[in-house]
Amino acid sequence: MKKNKLTLSIILLIFVVILGGFLSYGYYQKATYKLQRPIVSMEIKDYGTIKIELYPDMAPNTVKNFIKLINEEYYVGATFNRVEDSLIQGGYKIDEETGEAKEEDLSINGEFSQNGYDNTLKFERGTLGLARKDYTYYSSLDSSLLEEGYNSGYGQFFILADDVKEFDGYYAAFGKVIEGMEIVDKIKALETVTETDEETGEKNITTNPVNPPIIANVSVETFNTEYGEPETHESFNFNMWLMSYYYGGNLFNQ
């Protein structure tokens, strides 16, 4: 009888030790877990490949949208249409019918602090941000336009070549370059278009490069994580708003 009790005690002790080991290992895994963030490889024709680490922990819906567009080959053939000392902007697409910049039917909410989102990623050199419209100038006519601008981003993005603290909290930062900053520097230094005013003869240098770099291919490694579909909404039509405002006679009452 005593022998049976001793055997049972030993079995229970072994069970407790094994259970404790499993629990300890689980707590250890949780404590030491490091999020494997998605890695984007963006091949720029004649320049090379830029690699970008995305931050779904900072801007989850923006990352979902970017991954979706990449998988749909949205960016293949798009260009970098804007270059400045501080940034390069890409994802620019031409409407084949009009020959002008393609207006998107969809937009996503801007995931940054001024728009009510807890995103602490700073706009430092190498940071990837989502481009958007800015209707601040017209917000005195209609305060809702400020929010419309905040939530107008979709496909176009920018990469900082320098720190721009003024963007912190006002644009959605959602990634950082981990390889290829020398390519960003080459693109930002490109010659830009110079336009001459026919009446005055004055020259105006734009931010548009003479030969816009073309995005040849983009892929993303998600490390077997499914990010799902992004939340989108219908894009705000500013031109329609302006026409409505104008024909309503409000502009003449300012």
C-alpha cells in the first residue's frame, strides 16, 4: 500500500515538473517574442533594389493596404514623380485614357496622432510614409476638409532622404528602409523639370524629375503571416466639392 502511494506521488511529481516546464517555456516564448515584420523589395529600373521593413504594429491598416497593392502588382510600372532634398515620392500612375495622374476611387484613414491614431514612428531619414492630400488652405471654408485630407491617402508613398520632424503626427509613417538608401539619395538628386512662363519669361523649377525612375517590380515577404484585407472608403472628390461650393454662391460671400 505504501509502495503504491509512493509510486503515485512520484508520478504526480513528474507530471507537475513537466507541466511547470511547459508553462515556463510558454512564458519564455511570450517574453522573448519578437515580431517578424514584413520586408518589401522594391526594384527601381536602372537603379537597384530598395528594401523596406514595414511596421504593422504602428500602422496596421496602412501596411495591409500596401501589401495588398504590392500583391496586385499595383506599383509595377509606376514612377517616382516628385524629388526634393528631403524626400522622394513614388507610386505615381498615369491614366492611359487622359494621360494625366490617375485619381483613385478608394482611400484609407490616415494612421497618425493628429487623426486619433497611436503611431509613434518618427519621420527620420529612411522612413516610409503614405502620401495624402492637404486641404488645410480651404479648411476655413469647411472645417471637415481637414479630416478629408487626413483620410485621403491610398497608393502613393514617400521615402525621406533627411529628417522631417514637421511630418511627425501629420502623416502615416509605416516603414523604414533597411537597404538601399544610396538609391534614394541618387533619385533625390535627379534633374527636375524647368518650365518657362510665356508671358514673363521667368523659369520655374518643379519637383518633377526630367526622367522619372520607374518601379520595375515589388515583392513582399510576410513570413507566413496573413495580414488580411484593408479597410477602405470612397475617395473624397475635392473638385466636385469646389464646384458645389462655388455654384452655391458661398465664395462670393467671404
